[in-house]
Amino acid sequence: MRLSTVEPVDVDNAQDKFQYRCGIDRAMFFQTMRRLIPRAWLALSFALAVGCLPEKDREFTRARQLMMHEQLTGPGRGIQDERVLAAMRTVPRHEFVPENVRFSSYDDRALPIGHGQTISQPYIVAFMTEQLKPQPTDKILEVGTGSGYQAAILSSLVQQVFTIEIIAPLAQRAAADLRRLNYTNVFVRAGDGYAGWPEHAPYDAIIVTCAPDQVPAPLVAQLREGGRMIIPVGPEGSEQQLYLLEKHGGQVKQRTVLPVRFVPMTRITPKP
Ligand code: SAH
């Protein structure tokens, strides 16, 4: 807002010729107001919306903000993809973890989700997602649905997510949570993901969140030409490596990108 300089008023008619007033440029004033009011309104609505959240939700929102700075973009981490960061900032991780560990939802670690399985550490979820370079038109396959959190992160970044979980009760719970939270482009199936989901192949990208001893051949076959796969490989409990694979001319180029620790890829459906 510009304040005009001290400006004389109708000097001829003024009783006191030395009468001055401090004037505001009126056109400038209204123009500025027109610009500021919508922004102020937006800020107010946001503050009200956050303010109206129950105290618990506000705590989770704050914890998620902290997670962004301390675990994802902070020193030694460096997730940069803006779309991936937006997804991590938005998806309510606490909605995907069991009640008894919910207070740790945004901690820098994996958490138990029942049936001896875990939801990956937020950084690993963000890192693997960024490595996939997901595009809005992509169709993605995930092996190892677990809680459904990784699938929810991918949901806003791509067109469709097909995800397979070998433990049927986990698949059912994840499907219910994803439905409840309105992630309508995620399709969950209970089964052995080693064989992929051939009916929807080829996939633009494949993400595997359990560790086999070797890269499963059916998954390579279901990756489209030019597609990418991120997969942890190695035995349980000892050193595993996260591999990034790219398929070109039918050939697969692979490189290791990070040492990791994942639950094993199992082959036989355990009894619930
Ligand atoms: N992506 C998950 C983390 C899953 S942990 C999340 O966001 O929560 C790995 C999951 O892989 C476990 O739930 C485990 O049951 C599942 N899994 C192991 N072997 C599998 C297989 N052969 N096919 C499909 N899922 C498998």
C-alpha cells in the first residue's frame, strides 16, 4: 500500500491556508485490498479448518510436518521430487497403523502392523517412490501391500495402482482402509505377488516391498519396455540391497541404490 506524501487540500478555500491532510491514494488502497482479501480469506479458512480438527488430528498434522523436515528433506536424506514430497505431506500415515503404535506413526522407523509384518520407515517409502519416477499416466504394480500406506502414497502420483498381499487378513484390512480414505484408484488382491498380476500387465513401474533372494522373472516379464522396478534383494536378517532395474530392448539393466532391511518375500500362503 502506498501512502502519498502530505498533500495540500483545496488550498484556496481552506480557512487556514496552511491546513494539510495526510492522504492515502484511494485507487491504490482499493486495488491492494482487492488483492489481499482473497488471500486473507484463504489463510483464514485454512486456519479455521486446522483449528477445527480434533486435537489428536492436529498433533498428527504437526508430527507429519516435522517428519518432512527432519526425515525426508533434512541432511543426509534429500528427497527432492516435489510431487513425492506433496504425497508424503498429505497422506495420513497414522490411519494405516494399528491403534497401539499410532502415537509412533511419524517416527523415523518401521512399525509393526500385525501378522509379523511391518510398515516401512517413511524415508524408505519416499526414497523408493522417488526412484520409480512415477508419472500421472502410469499403471503401477506393488508386491507387498501390508498396511496399504505405500499404495496410498502412489495413488495421488499415478493413474492406477495394483497391489498384491500374501496374507489375506492384511489384504482385507488394507483394502478397507484405502476404501474408507477414498483412494479409489488402488486395487488390492490377496495372493502370491511372486507371480505378479498378469491380467493388468505390462506395468510402467513395479515396486516390491518384501525381499526375495532373486528378482522374480515373472515381474521382469510384466514390466513394460522402458519401465522401472525397485526391489530389495537378499536373505532375511543379513545384508539386503535395494536394486533399481530398467528394461530396455528386452534387456534389464540393474544397479544397487541402498542397503536395506525388509521382511522376506514368502511363497506359501500362511494360515490366518
Ligand atoms: N508396502 C507395505 C509394507 C509391507 S511389508 C506398507 O506400505 O505397509 C511387506 C509385505 O509383503 C508384508 O505384508 C508381507 O506379508 C508381504 N509379502 C511377503 N511375501 C509376499 C508375496 N510373495 N506376495 C505378496 N506379498 C508378500
